[in-house]
Amino acid sequence: MRIALAGLATSHPYTDARTLTRHAELVVWEPDPERLRRFTDEHPGVKVAGSLEEVLAGRVDGVVLTVPNPAVPEALAQVLETGAACFVNKPAAASRAQLERLDALPIHDRVLSSSVLRFAPAFTNALGAGIRRPGGEDRTGDVTGDVTGGVRGEVLAVRATVRHDVGLWADGYNAWQDTPGEGGGTMVTMGIHGVELLVALMGPEVELVGAAGARRHYTSLRSEDTGVMALRWDDGVTGTVEILGVSESESYAVTVHRRDSTETIVIEGGGDPVRGLGYEGTIEAFLAMAAGAPSPVPWRETRAVLDVIVSARERA
């Protein structure tokens, strides 16, 4: 199998490559020489391409696309022309204009864009144990979507808490990610983790009803270091996403409130963050797509997640 890493704009493709090299021949393109050098130092045998066009001109079974958000629509359009499976590292859009450009593309069923947390074992195991409400589609490969011991109406509210420090941005690292009109800032780049998990649980029929952000600690940021979103599903279930960008540890939690119980899922890296945070599961899903399977996350779910985080950026 031949996989292209198109861009190294964030840390994710470096992590992805460590899993991919066990399964595929890699070709990489990245315009920034320092990022490319860091990658080739770790993977000296990888083939290096001089442009995205060169990457896509040869045979590729799949493409991991990781470019700054403003460049995603144009780059994805080129990938779509090849028909290859594509994993777009999150978020695929961080502004309304970017999202509208994505909406104009003929996105097929082998395009995946998701927070890796959707594939974290703690989360997929909870889905398999029946925490998802009835009517949810099986998108992980091992659950049926039924909720044990309850009906959809018994879910009163859900909450996701994201703890991921953004202190690197305070010193100017990847400034485009911290810029609201480009990468979306903390509200988008970290908030997507919580929204992704709640949409996976509750479905894509959701809208944003409120959002707020603040700089509580990293005062040099262009965006915020804390934030909150209020969501509502079509049947009246409410949801909250808490974003804590000032944190000594990285962890994620999802809480489901019912009349008679409260269930909480905690996702942490532990001793094996590649597996524990879902990186490995994401790449396994992508490799299945490269072999011909459809994306385990339908684009309409991704579109719902993107609409919520873009709307939150606009509100905040």
C-alpha cells in the first residue's frame, strides 16, 4: 500500500506516520523545510515530493491531508480528483468561508475528517456497552447503537470536558492555529474534540445555541484559553462543551445525564497515548478506507460538527 502524507502542518502526521510505516510505503510533501527535516530525520527512507501535484501524480492508495485550514478546500479538491481515500486532519474548516468552500466540493464516501478521540478505546468500549442512545448508527465497527436499559427520551443532557493546554501558541508556535479567521483558535481546534464526541453519541441533528470564550492565563493568545459551548439536539436534549486550554494534563470526559443515573467516560493517554487517545484506531480506519471501505464517519456527521464549531467561533 502507498500512502501520501500531504502536509505536516500540525503534530498529528508525525504521530500518524509511526503507525503507517508498519503497513505502507510513505511519500511526503511539506513546504516548510524545518518540518520536513524533522520528519525525514525520523523516517530517512521516506520518498519526498516537491509539491502536492507531484505527490498525487503517482499511485496513491490514500492521502493524509494536513495543511493550514485556509488551504484545505483547494488541496482536498485536488485529492478528490484522484479518487483515493483521504483523511483530513481536524478541523477540516475553521471559518464560515472555509466551510462554504468545502460544501462546493464533491466529497465522496472515502473521505474522513474526525477528532481521533472518536476512535479512542475508552470511548468505543463505552459505545459498545450501550451508552449511545437508540437510533444511532454503528460508526465504530463494533457497536449496534442501542442504549441498554433506557430509551432515547431518558437522556436529559450531555457534557464534554476538554483539557488540553494551549501554552505553545502563547509563544507564537503555529500562529495560524491561534488566529480565529485562519485556524479558529482554541474554541475550534480544541472545542472540536468535545463536539465530535457528543455528535458521535447523540447524532448530527444538533445546533449551537450559545458560546463564550476568555483569556484567563495565556494573555498573549490571539484567541482564548477557556471556552464553553451550549448545544441543543432536535429532540430537546441539551449539551455543553467545556474547553480548558490551561491544564497541567491532557484528558477528555463525556458525561450523560439521565433521570436516574449519570455515566461518565474518561479518555486519557496513559502509558500509550497513540492507542489511548485514538490515533492508532483512526489510522486503522483510514487504512480500511484505503483498501476500499467507506468512511466510518459519514460526511453529514462531520459537516454537523464543523457547523457547530464554526458557529461557536462566530458567537465567541
